[in-house]
Amino acid sequence: MKNKVEDRRIRKTRKLLHDALVSLILEKDYDSIIVQEIIDRANVGRSTFYQHFEDKDGLLASGIAELGENLQKVLAAKPVTGQKPAERLLGFSLFMFEHARDHRSIYLALGVRKRAFIRQALQDILEQVIKVHAKPVLGKAEKLAVPFDLFVYFLASSFLSVMLWWVEQKNPLQPKEIDKMFRAMVMPSVVANLK
């Protein structure tokens, strides 16, 4: 019972800190935000913050990691019967486009394209997601025309480039429209590498 209460408290504290950081990001430049502002906004103590995170970048990275966990859950719950292998490999894309649409102001405020550590964290979660969902589709990596890690890197970085371009557009397309375009661009490579 005690562990459940502690887990709930930890989740609540982390949510308060994440929400505080997001609200500050929408108000001011990320680089000018200091930990004291985050803890004041979240109404938690300094020592509590440092029990959970090393700094504000760690807090932000934790939020990105949570996005990856949510993406894995969504994909695990999706039925894959009837889908072609290439389509299953790209099952993450619409969810991510929808997430970017829903959080566009945060992506813009963060200037994700300019911040290497944020872009790398997004790249890492996409690669993890693709690897998990690629293994059952691909079976042995020998089936690929290129090394498995390069294939995963290509898919993740291609998606990330398209998503960031799309987020920065003044009148972005709907998620389903940009997802269709993304798939049209990468599907030939995916299909060619699955032979």
C-alpha cells in the first residue's frame, strides 16, 4: 500500500513540474527559464525538484520520454491484422503528427529544430519505437538491403524532419494529409528494403 501511495505522489509531483515547465515555455524563452521559476509555478520544494531531476533539461527530457512511452502503448493497442509490413513500420507517424498538432505551440516555443538535445531526444524515442515494431515485421535483419540500424535511423530522421517542417508552417496541413505525404515519400524506400 505504501508503494502505491509513493508512486502516486511521485507521478503527481512529476506532473506538476512538467505542467509548470510547459506553462513557462509558452510564456518566455526556454533558455531564460530557471529552476526556481519551475518550482515556484509547481509549488514544490527545491529539494523535491532535485530528487527527480538534475536540471530543467532533465525535466524536459523526461516529458519527451513519457511521449515515447505513450506512443508505445498506443501502438501496442492497435490491431495489426490486415496491415502490410511496410504500413506497420510506419504506424507511429499519424499519432506523432496528431501530437505535434495538439502541442504545436510548445514545439514552436522550444524551437526544436535549433535545440540539438531536444531533437536528439525525439530521434531516440522514434528509433526505439521503430525498433520495437520493426522486429516482428522484419524478422531477421538480413532481409534488409541496408543495415538494420541505418534503416531505423533513416525512418526516424526522415519523419522528424518532415514533422518539424510541418510544425513551422503558417497554415499546416491536417495530420492525415501530412501523414499521407510522409508515407508517399518514404514508402518506396521501406518497400525496397523489405525485399
